[in-house]
Amino acid sequence: MQGKFIAIDGIDGAGKNTQILLIAEYLRDKNIRFQTSREPGGSELGEKIREIFLDKKLAICRESELFLLFAARFQHLQSLILPAINNGQWIISDRYNDATYAYQGTARGIEEKILQSLEALFPNIYREPDLSIILSPDLNTATTRRKLRGNNPDRIEDENQEFFDAVIRGYEQRAEKNSWCKIIAADGTPPEVFAKIKPYLDELINK
């Protein structure tokens, strides 16, 4: 039996890491084998690309940014996602392609048809998730959460509010167009947010 592929997405400060931990705990209780991963990342090459991608000292044009992400993604698919799924494991990824459509598409202004053409380059490798959870907190809530971390903002986190407003619109557009994308209001406590995610997990488990 094949495994499943879940992506957890949303702007920085949406609570992705917390929900991934709760999802992992839930799958563990269900005796479902899984691995967690992230994008950019998920492989040795992907993690090196991540360092470059988030480096504030680098001026990266939007086209180069996009190709960095796709290089990491195809490596992620080949080295981790597809082998795990074929082995009956579930993958929970912190970000996947919805982030690309929201950040590089809507916010950076790269046409959707370009993103789609890159996905179509290797149809035997590229795969959509079975479920994409897009966490959607109020922008002020997300900003407060980022500040509470106490970390120096990376190259993407350092963008302005107009940029993040566009990212949120991009996520909403993805959910409107794709049935596997589910927008989850994420302003409540972690258990309250997870309670909204759980029915989608149960549906996937019972398929």
C-alpha cells in the first residue's frame, strides 16, 4: 500500500511547526509510519540550497529564486518523498508547491503558467500532495509570533506587509482552484487549530 503526502503551508508565523508536531503525534497514535521534511530542504542538496535561498546577504532575482526552489524540490521528490510513499510511509512536509505559487507567483509576480510548465517538465517525478493544509492566521498574529521567536529574520521574513498580503492572496487562490488545498483559520490555540485539521486527516486515513 502506498503512503500519503501531506503539505503544511502558510506564511511565516502561521504555526506550521506546532501543527506538524500535533499531526505527527496523531499519526503515531494511529500506528501510521511517517517522516517529516521541509522545503526548501528535504535532502542534502536541498538543505544547502536552503542556506543560499534564505541568506539576506545575497541579492537573488525572482527567476533565480524560482529555479533554486525547483532544484531543491525535484531532489526532494526523488531522494525522499517518492521512495517513502512507495514504501508505504506518509510524508509531512513543511511547505511545498503552494508556497511557490503564493510567494514566487502572486507576491513576486511570476506568471502561473511558468510555474505549471516547470512542474510539467518531469511528469514521472512531479507529484501533487494528497492533502495541503494552508494555515491562515491574521497577519498581525503571524507577525507577533515571528517576533516572539527572537530569531533574526531571514531574507523572506524580512519582506514588507504588502508582500505578505500578496502571499495570503496567493494561498487563497490556490485553495479556490485545487480541491486538496484546505484553508484553516489559525488564530486559535494549537489544539483548537488541530481540531480543524483532524477531519481532513481522518478522511485521508480512511481512503
